[in-house]
Amino acid sequence: MSDTTLHGGEALAKAVEAAYAKGQTDYSMEPLVLEDENGAPVGRIKDGDHVIFCCRRGEREVELTEAFTEKDFPHFARPDMGRLEFAIMTMYHEKLKDLPIAFAPEQVQKPLAQVISEAGLRQFHCSESEKFAHVTFFFNGGVNQPFPGETDVRVPSLKGIPFDQKPELSLPEVAEKVKGAVDEGYDFILTNFANGDVIGHTSNTQAKIEAAAIVSKYVSHVAEYGKEHGYVVAVTADHGNIEKLYNKEGKPDVSHTTNLVPFIVLDPQGRAMTLRDGRLGDVAPTVLGVLGLDKPQEMTGQSLIASGNITNKKMMLIILDGWGYGTGDEGDALFLADTHGWDALLAAYPNCKLRASGEDVGLKAGKAGNSEAGHSNLGAGRIVAQDDVRMDNAIKDGSFSKNPVFLRFIENAKKGGALHLIALLTEKSSHGCIDYPLMLTQMAEGVPEIYLHVIFDGRSTEPGSAPALLRMVDGKLAQMGRGMIVDGIGRGIALDRDGNYARIQKAYESLVQGKAERYR
């Protein structure tokens, strides 16, 4: 069993290279399925099998999980698989709480939204659907239902066209909803402008520059509108992204950064204040201080207002997704773009810089921030340990290999039914790591059938890197003498988060029925 041809990685790598030649990309890769010498698909998920979804985040994993586990699933027909076992690595959504969860969440106690709710205040949370989970589930400490007095508004994201073809995304509609909330007099308004992250993940440099200009225009307009209507307005970001145009090789950079992010305060009364530098976990205590609410003991962050008695009945928090401080040169989208609105805010109002990566947001040291870590820290008012840290700690202390969910699935697979590992093909994404399915394969000695189902990344990995990663995984499977890679599909299809169940159907039917382009 040491021959690498037995483990499927080389065959899929060649199929991916052929797909590249036809113009496909990792992120949007159409499904590819291994077939045997008789033309039958290999390693399909069937009733009585055991599936572990090896991704660790949340909103992007929900729809595919629903397709496998929801009894009254309304979006497309599925075969009866009542005996299928399906486990998830972390709790992707509160409605999945009854599934086997390998690393159940540590719910944040007393997040900002709960404190505001318990004070009897009305709050409004709004974003387009690409970031809706971030201003609700993640910002609210892992609680998916709105707190009493909280109104959540989701503006549909674009469908049917690539995001970089319309860099403004749904920001004009989001801005109008937020202005409407101002007119209605909500006590606290939270919004996310998604463009910096969504467009920042593309390789379209011109679209990034255009997106930066668009965000600049709308953040200035909305912030000033709130200020004019009596709101103290804070503007910040969850992590960096769009500001960095190129990587060390001079190619378009599509990843998050470790850059500092801004924090600006607009006061309708123009009171003197000074701000101090800090981290994202200091934002919630700042909001509570402005609203005149006591900070709960669970919040260990401190107000960013170093001096000045700034209290107000109403406050707005604008989160610019993926908007960091760049290098201020030709490699910086914010430098190249027409950002006079943004520049005017920095020039006119007190501002400071916040740490939004690594240990300051509960990630590993030196690791770039991400939207989930950013919003959970912003809402919690403290450092929130992220899933990758919790899982890496489990690997280090040996508890990963003793996880009862993993062990139960492995033992059941020894008795009958294949073990399937659905995994993101990356070494560093906040959604997962290829190390997880490899460790599970190592643990699964004695399981007759172990199949790896690959989701190509195209965001946290370099474009075109999938074949090399597949060959690396292939070699490790060969060393173990077990496990086979049997298919692959793009993250933009399998990990949809915009309610596009046609994409999920494509992923599901490739995994279950083998409906896909075949390769050998």
C-alpha cells in the first residue's frame, strides 16, 4: 500500500491541471469525481456511512451540512439516508446543536448585544448576506437568535455575476437601511461594509481600487449622517485585506493581513477626547461607556477613550470588513484609490490603531485576522479563543486523538460503512486545515474504507496551488498506507453562504451520486 497511485492525489492533481487549462480556478472549480475502470464513481457517500466535516468555522459550512442532516430539507430531492452518521468539527449554527460536534463551542458570556438588550435598549444589526452571520451569530457571542429588542436586517448579496464585476456589491442598499435605522431612532446601530474583504479576496487589482473608493464614499456619508442625527459614530475594521495588493512574488494578494486597523470616533457635540491604541476586544467596552452602561465583569477589554467624558444616548458602530492600514505606496489599494471621504474622516476626528490579528484576537501568534475572530472579539469585549487555537491545543496535548466523537465514528466505521472526511485543501485557512483529515486517517487504522473529499480553497491558498497540495497529501496517505482522495470541488460551490442551494445541490450530488466530470 505504499504506491502513491493507490491514494488518488496524483490523479486528481492532473484533473485539476486540466481544469486550469480550461480556465477554471480553485475557488470556483466544478466538481471532479474519480471513476474506476468500469466508469463507476469511487467512494460515494451512501446510507450507513460515517461522515466527518473537517471544516471548523461556521457560516460557510451550514448549507452543505443541512443537505446531509436536515430531515425536512426543502431545496432539492435527496435519497433516503436515515442511517448516515454526520459529525461537524465545530458548531456552525445554533440549529445544528444536536449533531455530533467534535469541538462544541464555548459560548461567550455577556456579549455587547446582550448587555444592550438587558438595558432595555433597541438595537439594529445590518449587513449584506455575505457578512450577515458576522453581525449576528459571531458578534453576539455564538447566539444565533436576536436578543430582545434587536432587529437584524440582511440585504441580499449579488447572485449570478462574479463579485469583482460589481465592486460596490450591495453597499448602497446597506447604507440606505442603516440611514433608515437612524431615522427610526435605534439606540445602537451595527453595520458591516463587506467590500474590503469580499473584493480583497479576488485577484482583480482594479476592482480592489474601485471598491476602496466606494467604501470611502459610503463610510463618510453614513458616518456623517449618523453624527448629524445625534449619534456618536465609531468606525473600525475586523482585519486587514484589501489594502495589500501584491504578495512577495508580485502576484495579486488575495489573503487577509496582520496589519493594524483603524478606530475613529465622531461625536455630534464635538467634545474634546483622546484615544489610545488597543485591540478589537476594547471596542465593546468603549461602546458601553458611551451609552452610559456598566461593563460586565466578563469583559476584560478597556475603553479606547483615554480622556474626555463622551456619553450619548445613541451610538453607531460601522465595521469595514477587511480594511487595514497599508504601506501607503503603489502596493496599497487605499493609497491608489480616491479615498477623499475616508481621508477626511481620519483628518477631522480622533482616531487610533487596533491590533486585529494573532494572539490579540485569540488566534495563533503571527496569524492574520479573519472576519469570525474579528467580529467575535468586537462583540465580546475580550479576547475570544478561536477554533484553530482550541484545536491546535488539542493536537498538542493529545486530546485530538482522544476526542470521543472521532473515536465513535472510527469504531462504527470498523463495523461497517465507509469513513468519509470532507476537508478544505489548505494549510492555513481559518475554515480548516488539511492536517485534520490526515490526523483522522492516521487514527482510523483498521477502517477498511477511508475516503477524502477535497474542497479547493482559492482564498487562503495561492491560486493554482491545489495540485502541489494534492501531491503532498497523496504522499502522506501513502506513508500511512490508507485513505484515498476521490473527488474535489471549489469552495465557492461547496461552501456557499448566500442561500444559493443550486450550488449546494451540485456539491451534494457529486458527493453522493457522482454527478460531475470524471477522471481516472
